[in-house]
Amino acid sequence: MEWFEELPVACPPPDATPCNGEYFRIANGNPATSPDFFSQRKLQPNKIFVGKGINECIARAVSMFKDKDDALKRLKLPKFRHSVIAVVELEPKDGVMKKTFRDSHYSWWRSTNFDVKQAKVEE
């Protein structure tokens, strides 16, 4: 599989599974654009990410939620005040995912086959 961005060795992790199903992502507008599906590393290339369970592989993944309510909770945070929720039906061609952190959070390693037009912003 070809990855959307350069990944470190042994990334994605071997226990990541092919994408399959509906997921939710915090996006900046309607329609959602490709940058709405960038990893934190791509958005902030010089930042040092710290925290339990965070490594360079995780920094290069896209945060997604399986439960819409978990994504909606994030909209209450000041940094997401003007954001929206995009829903995406991901398939194996779109990359691989792994359940990470709390709630229904997943880390998604995006393939070059993902088409941002798959994303629909919910009103």
C-alpha cells in the first residue's frame, strides 16, 4: 500500500487492521478538504509530541472516531469551536486503523487511494 505521507519504520503497527466502516473526523469546513485529513505531524512538522502512547507513528496517523458523540464532544473545546463533523465510509483501499486512546478514538494511516470526496459534512 502507498501511504499518504512518509511513515517511520514499523509503521503502521502490525496490529493495525484494514479500514472498514463509518468513522467521524473533526473538519474545518463544508466541504471537507484534504488538509482536514492530515496527521498532526503533517500539520505541525516541528512540534514535539508527548504523552502516554504517543510516538512518531501515532503522530503520523489521522485521529478518527467510531462514535459520532465522541467527535461531537470535541467540538466544545475552544480550538474546535468553528469546526464541523465529517463522516466517512472507509474501505480497505483507504488504509489501516488501530484503536488508540480513550472513547472510540482510532488512529488511521491514510493511503494515497483515499478520496476526500468520500467525506460528507453533517449539518
